Amino acid sequence: MAILIDDPRWPAHGRLWAHLVSDSDLGELHAFAAAHGIPLRGFDLDHYDVPEDAHARLVAAGAQHVTGHELVRRLIASGLRVRARDRR
């Protein structure tokens, strides 16, 4: 089980954002996020959106830094991925 984070490269609200996911369990993801000050409002069905300024802190806390491609590949493999068409 691992918590994964990609590069903060998604612009919104005047900031860049990264994605934080679990490769096996949403409970693990929620626990990690809560323990490191990421609010539940940042959760979007299968990932947390996290601001650029939290990235280094989350990696230091144990999140594994991966490319965006690797993050999506492992999220799909986990069975936790919510597809765009299912987000409605």
C-alpha cells in the first residue's frame, strides 16, 4: 500500500495543484490526508487535490512522488479510479 503524489501542475484558483491518491485503499488515503492537514473538501471521488505549497511536506511525510502518468496507471490498477464519464 502506498500514498502517491504527482507534480503540482494543474492550475486553479491562482495556484498549482497536485493529486494525492492511494494505490489500494480510500481509507488509507483519507487517514493520510487528515493526519497531514489536507481538508476533506479537497477530496474528488478518487483523489485529493493538494496545493503546490503542501507537496514537499507530503513527500517528507511518506507520500511517494511519481509522474502523473504513473499515478493514473496505479490508480486504475487499484480499481479505485472513477472515470470521467462516471463523475456526473
